[in-house]
Amino acid sequence: MSYEGPESEAARPRRTRRALTITSAALVPVALLGWLAYSALGDEPRRPAGAASPAPSASAAPGGKASPSAGADSLAGKVVVIDPGHNEDNFRHTAEINRQVDVGNGKKECDTTGTSTDAGYPEATFTLDLAHRLRTLLEKRGATVKLTHDGDRAWGPCVDERARIGNKAHADAAISLHADGSAQGNRGFHVIMPGPVHAGAADTRPIVAPSAKLGERVADGYRHATGEPFSNYLGDGTGMVTRTDLGGLNLSTVPKVFIECGNMRDTSDVALLTSGPWRQKAAQGISEGIVSFLHES
């Protein structure tokens, strides 16, 4: 939810007298295939907090040195910042997240709890899982990926800090992941882009155009990969919304968008948002949109 204030047996083998020896080398491919299937179809294992990102794929370079693969699809040298909306433990820290922060043209709450499904599946759980999947896909393409948080903070970060993380990283693209909390019957996704804001510490004028381009590419990739329709309650059927009241966008100095992946209060959308295989499709679609944007930039 993007609102930064009040505004979603096998048969057992027979034993023989002769012991069978199975080498570890034979087991490795089987284990690897099992892990890949699990990662693609179910919930992806969380990388321990503080663990280093996997190194991008490397190929032999002259002199025997390893260097990132440099094919036409490589994102080597590109930086992407992913912002998993909200925090699973924000509800335990209401005083901290209700603190007002400056968003340039006004003040908003530091953060909110986000929304959840009627069955209690939190938006923050959804966004962090999706962020992990998206990070894996982009890193496989050679990009450097940074998360604003990785479930390793007691609360937050605040919306202004989320923006600063992208700015400090000099991100080539930044995206904030959310799911909405609207009424039953309101379904579909929409992408939120920054409008022109020039007030206080905010100046979005340099990023409005590239952010719009990023938003279009993400929307195209997401819809193609997931089949999720454009929102039927925001964006006039285009799936694109411009806002000037979100600190995460107002304070960004790098191209950035929010995506509301669906409505956590609509039964049709909930069936998708709570599915691990579908979230993998969502990550793939967002990844393809970002890749397309970065290749055109």
C-alpha cells in the first residue's frame, strides 16, 4: 500500500547384500535441480541478513581474469534499488512510524503498517518476498542490487530514508513494491510515477520524464508476465497514476516508481498475491520492465 499516511514412499528400494556407494558428485546435480525447482515454484529462501550478494556470472577474460559476462543483455555496471514497502514489525513501533518527516511539499508519517488480506497475510511479507525474487533475477543479469531493508530492521525505514538510499547508491533505477488495500471488486495493478515537485528538499523535475519511461516499461512487463489487468479503480484504465504526495518519490533524485501489484482485499487478486509461483511471475515481469528501461537509457 503506497499511502504514506491516511490516504493494501516413493517406494523404498530393496536392500541387497552389496552396499551401494553413491558419490557426492552424483548427488550434487540432483540437489541443485531440486533447489532450482523450489526457488522457481515456491517461496524463495531468504538470504541471511548481512550476507553478500552472489557474484555476477563471470567468463574468462584475457590473462585468465574473471570478468562479468558482457553480452547484449548484461546489466553489468547498472545499479538497481528495490524498496520492499513497509516492514512486518511496524505495528510494534507505532510511535516511531507515526513520527512526521518532511517530504518536500509537506509532512507525512515516517512509515505505515501497510495493509493485509482479510486472512491476515501482510503486505510487508508480500513485498519482501517479491523483492528477494526480483533481486535474484536482476543479479543474474549482472546488475548490482540494493534493498532499502531486508527484514533486518525493527521498523521502517522512514520514507525519506528510503529515498536517500536510492540517491546515495546513484541508482540507475529504483522501484518501491506494494500491494493495495482497497475494496472488494476493485482489482488490478497500477504503477505510480512522480509528478513535478519543487519545494523544500524535493525537486523531482529532473526525474519526471525518465521515471515515466520506467513506469511504462514496468507496467508492460508486469502485465505481460502475470496477466494481471490494469486497475479498474485508479488510473482511468491505463494502470498509470501520477502523485506528488509520496515522500519516497518526492525526495528521489534517481528514476523511481511505485508498483501496487494488486488489491489485497479483492478475492481474485488475493488468490494471486498469496501464490509463490505467481509471485515469481510478478518478479519476472518487473525485472523485464527494468531491464528494458536500463537498456534504453
